Amino acid sequence: MTAPLAKYKIVDLTRVLSGPFCTMLLGDLGADVIKVESPGGGDPIRQQEAGRNGMSWYFATFNRNKRSIVIDLKAEEGREALARLIREADVLVENFRPGVLARLGFSAERLQELRPGLVTCSISGFGANGPYRDRPAFDFIAQAMSGFMSTNGGAADPPLRSGLPISDLVSGIYAALGIVSALLRRETSPDRPAEHIDISLTASMTSLLAYVASHYFATGEVLPRAGNDHPIASPYGLFQTADQPIAIAPSDTVFFRRLATALDLPELLDDPDFDTAPSRIRHRQRLNGIIEARLRTSGAADWIDRLNEAGVPCGPVYDVAGVFADAQMKAQEMTITAEHPEYGEVRMLGFPMKFAQQPCVVRRPPPLMNEHASEILDALGIEADKRHRLAGMNEHPLAANPNEA
């Protein structure tokens, strides 16, 4: 069976995280992703974080289902090779600073001349418009300036970043969604102008402010940080049992009544301090104390079984090792392996999208730098004597250490 995006070719000029995550998602859906890398090391993430046998598994996590070619975009031959790639492409994705691609000779007008109907997507820190468009920005800056960081941590604590590069990940998802939407529009309305999608890390993060934003819009008030408590629900958060903390989230009165019954605390149901959501929030500290005192009489596993049987949302607090040991994550196949011809078995995160008819698969393991140059250049009809100049390096002979080739 044909994968959903199998007929589309993506030219990927991105590096590090937001763009590679976007194009990995498109590759997982079947698109032919050609990863264009710079001479002298390629995508910087190749040299980051832990790996095995010389390959960064951080790079591997975000670059499966892609082909790699090195092209020096500062050289005339390199720009001509990119132009030939674009003529064959459906989508171009880049995460340079705004204006860089145009200065390399690939303005929006020229891109459409090369490939009428080309869908283009740009990912940057602040977007193509506004007074900050030319500022550099990474995940940490986006978390800070989007308001997201201000919502994390306890009331008396300083703002706290997410431990994960969430602005890169969210903007990558939005970029992939935008690209798929633009391709669908091109199919249904081929006479309309080609679509350009502008994605910014800060706007992507701001879009996640959810009830924090709606509360501000409605009242003009900024909700204070609440740590693991929920500003608009109670009880809600982490509670200590006899051995380990557990997460409990009875977000409305129905679930609260289930919780009180499962804990054998019928007095909570008769207490006027706890009969409505606003009153439970006002008396959160007393309510939390009563619940935790009861939970400390038994262990986490026992309470999780009892509360789930009663229909109360709850669960353990896993570290990363615990996540991948959990039976549900195993059933969801959130750890997968790919056999790499040079590096052997590579473990990576699984596919969160579960298609019944056409499941996502690893069609290609993470590529060696410039691994697919010959097949790509052969298809473009670029003569062998021009290949050294366009790449700014020798065509990739698999070296003893491929990362040094």
C-alpha cells in the first residue's frame, strides 16, 4: 500500500531541530526527503549528544527516512545543483534567518519560476514580519518570550523552562501540518497561488497558552504560577503515597466524587468547602492535606489500581527509563529499532501517529553525511566533474569514521 505522502519530494535545507523534526514527520508519512547539508560537518546535531559507534543517536532520532547530500550554497555550482533539485520538488523547507535564502539567490519569485506551485515553509525564531524578525533565537529564548516559561514553577519560584526543547518540537509539528494542508489545497485548487508557510518558534509557543491566555483575555489578570497544582482545578497535582508520589487529575465534580469514594472519604462530599470547583480551589491547601494523609496509608501501586478501577485519572511519575519499561508504551511501540548498514542497530522513538491501513515505517535509517549524493546527482544529470565543486568536498567515500568524511 502507498504511504500518504509517497508521491511528494521535499527539499530540506534545515538543521538542528525544528526543521529536521518537521521533515522527519513528512518522511515518516512517506515523502521523499532530501536533506541538503553544508560542507565541513553537515547538520550540527550530528556531533551532539550521546551515540553508539560514532553516530549521534540524537541526530538519528530526528533524521530517519531521509536522503543526505552535501551542497555548498556559497558556490555557484552548489546553487545550480539546488536549483535543479527545486525543479523536481513539491516542497522546500528552510530555517535560515529571514532573508538568507533570498540573498543566496532563491527569492520567492525565483522559487516559483523554478517550480511553479512549489510549497515553501520557513521556520525562524520570530517569523518573517515584525521588529524582531532579524534577531537570532533558540528554544530557550522562545520559551522565555512566549510567556510559556512564566507559567512553569511554583508561586515563589523563578520562571522555569521546560526540560525539553518544546518550542522546536511544537514549531516542527505546526510546520508539518501547514505543509500537508498546503499540499492538499494545491491538489484541490491548482489554479490558486502557491502557498508559503511562515512558522516562528515564539508564535508556536504562544499558541499553547490555552486557559492562561483565555483567563487573561477575559479578566485582564495574569494567573500566578501554581507548580504542580492546577490554577483552575482542585484537587489536581502530585500527591505523596507511602512510598512514591502519584499524579491525580480529577478535573471536575464527577471525578472528584469518584476520588472521594475511592479514598473512603465520604466526609469530603458533605463539606461545603468542597462542593463546587471554585470552593475547592479556594480551599485547595486543606483539601490536598486531607487527600495526602489518606494516600500515605498505602503504596503508589495499590492506589493507582484502586483509583483507576474507580475511574479516577491517575498514574505514576516515571523517569525516562520507567517510560520505556511501561507495558502501555511497549504496546504502543514507542521504542523502535532500525538497522543501519554502518552503525548497526539504532534505537529511536516510535511513531505517535497510528495508521490502521498504512502504518509509518522506517524506510531509510538515519543517513550518513552525503550518503546519497551519487544517486541524487545522477537523477539530476549533473556531470561527475562538477560534483567536487558543488559539494565543497570530495564525494563521500565511506571512511573508517564516516563522521570525518
